Amino acid sequence: MDAINDFIASLLPYTEWPMLILLIGGGLFLAFYSRFVPFRHFGHAIAVVSGKYDDKNAKGDVSSFQALSAAVAATVGLGNISGVAIAIHDGGPGVVFWIWMTALLGMGIKYYSGSLAIMYRGTDSDGHMQGGPMFYITKGMGKWARPMAIFFSICGLFGFLGVFTANQFTEAFMGVVEPHETIWATSEYNWKLGIGFFLAIVTSIVIFGGLSKIAKVASAIVPFMVGVYLLAVIFVMASNAGEVWPALRMILVEAWNFDTMVTGGFWGLVIVGVRRAMFSNEAGLGSAPMYHGQSRNNEPTKEGLVAMLGPFIDTILVCTFTAVVIILSGAYLEDGSGIVMTMSAFETTLYGIGDVLLMVIVSAFALSTLFTYSYYGVKSLSFLTNAKIGKWYNVFFVVMIVFASIASLTLVKNLIDLSYALMVIPNMIAVLYLAPRVNAASKQYFEKRKKGGA
């Protein structure tokens, strides 16, 4: 495993700047190019996702709310809980500021990619409607761009594995039960292996049921668990009200600290923030459009507005609350995996029972994330081959859950970082190339709304 990790780590420096330029530069361009239209219609986006403008006759397999829930289920999870802890540990409190900035730009990127997911839908070999980067690259840009779609899908076979989630769930479980030494009748390795098999079995029950089952489970779990998590965090912040402002102030001050604890100084700090923000909300990655492309919605702009809410929920809200708890508890100064640091923060601030409560929340987040990520991988393999073969990705996915439970965090983190950075390149090129068509559709939609026709 060390040799594999060393190889992956050696490739990471070559992906940092293309990713940074495309996400930050591309996000800034889209924000100004759209004249901030998605941000100005934030209220309308909430109305759309609430179902107020649903069209029952529209094509698609799931509602916009279910699509958003499934997409958020893949992002509001351990990336927000342990990923933020890892980022703060690696880069200091200031990294949170750059996570915020990337998330705001990510809202604009998601608006464009969500719109494109409806604008350029296709069908798989079984005749089922599909959407996502593979389709808006090939149908929107033309056949000459097909190699980009193939490259995206190949990277997706690895990037959409649930390895980070499985790894961090295992660490969380071990962190809760470890103090109770009487249960350790077998080795730690065997316990981790057992957890991996448990996750694999539970995940299999849902993912082999297809998109509809995944969407139903996600839309039931995600809103409730996000609410419970936010209530727990708000309680912690209220109990430590005097520490909240100093924590926020530290984020703002340290964001411009040119002598940070992260390797690479200031730009290293920014890169860590961008990477963790991308892992948190997947803006620019191209995963969420796969769900949004199957929404019962024929209006690209409406789906773009729904997609835009993803980064706001999982990064601006959830990540910020997590970061404040981690900073005010001082847990980020400890060594350990991301989830262990977060659990330490909750245990410290919630009277010794916070780690158990977080474990319950993490369990729901981990499972919902695993359910949704498998779908992305199936779509990637289906595009490369056909829908029949694509379903076999779930077998590979389940096997890798077991592997991830015993793998090192470093290997898992590096694999995800490399895969994500490579996937951003073709997706963002396509989003930027097709942006004028999204603007034209948006202009038409909002003019129709003014006349009362939408």
C-alpha cells in the first residue's frame, strides 16, 4: 500500500494548479458572467425545491427535491464532519475562509452544471434518461469532445468509490468503543474488517435497488439528520457563546496568515481550502448533475437553481458550524484522523456524550453517502460500456468499502484528491464552454416569469 500511496502522492502537485485555476478562476468568471443571477434568485430557488413549481408531466425519474437530497446526501456527510477537521488540522483555522470562498463560487458553478444536466440529457443502452458531464460534454460540445467525457468517467470509477466515508466511519466507530476495553476480544484489524463487511452488506441492500430506492432513502434520511446535527452544533455554540466570535475572528485573521502551519505557506493554505471545499460540496466536480439530470423537470434554469442550494447547505451552513466547534474546543491541535478530532471536539463540548451522539449522526451520513456515491460510479461505467455492465460497478464498490475500512487515511485521502482534481478539468472546461447557452436559457426563463408564465 505504501508504494501505491507514494505514486499517487507524487502526482498530486501536478493537479493542484489546473484545479485551482479552473475552480477559482472559472467560478469568478461565471459569477460575473451570470451577473450574479443565481444569487439574486436565491428565494426562488427555495420555492422551486419546495415543490411549488413542480411539473408532474415533465420527464424524469425523481423530483427536484429528491435529486437535491440525493446530491446533498453525497456531500453532507463525513466530508463536512471529518474533512473540515482535516483541513483545519493541516492548514489552521484560516483554511475555513477559503472553504467559504470556494463554496460561494461553487454555488455559481452548480447553477451552470445543474442547468446543463437538464439541457443536454441522453439515454443509456436500456433507454433510461440520463444526465451529467458525460452527456453535456458529448451532446453540448460535440463528438470531438468525447475523449474528455471518457477521461471524466475513467477518473470517476475511482473518485466515486466510498473509500473516504468507509474509512472515516470505521475510525469513528473505533473511537467510540475503544475506551470499553472489555469488548476487545479480538484484534483491532479484525474489528475494522468486521465494520467494513457490515457497511458493505447494508449498502448492498439499498444500492442494488437502483436510483429510485436510493433517492427515497436519501430524501428520508438527509433532512432529518442534517437537522439533528445542526441542533447539536447550535447547542454547543450556545453553551460556549463567549468562544464563538473569537473562533470566527480567528478564521478571518488566519486566512491571511502568510506563515501558516500548512506546507506551502499561504498558497498551500488556499489549496487545502479549495480541495476540502470541493470534497465537501463537489462544486466543479460534475457528480451532482448526474442526479439533477434525472429530475422531473424540463426547465434547465429551475434545476440549476435547485443545484445551487447544495453548496450553501453543506458548506456554508454545515461546514461552518463544524469548524466553529472544532476551533473553540481546540481539537484541531490534536493529532489523529479527521473524524477522531471532530468526535473529540463534541465529547469536550457536549458533557462527555457528544462523541456517542455524533456517532449516531455519522452512521446516517455515512450510509446515505455510500448509497449515493455508488450511483455515480454506475453511471461512469455505464457510459464507458453499457447499462448492463455498468451495474457491476456496485460489486467493485462494495468490495472497496471493505478495503477502505482497513486502509490508511493518507492513502484514501490522496486517492480522492487526485481523482477529484482530474475530474474537475474536463467538467469545468465543458461548463465554461457551454456557459453562453445557460445564460440564454436563463434570460428566457426569467423573462417568462416576469410575464407570469413560469
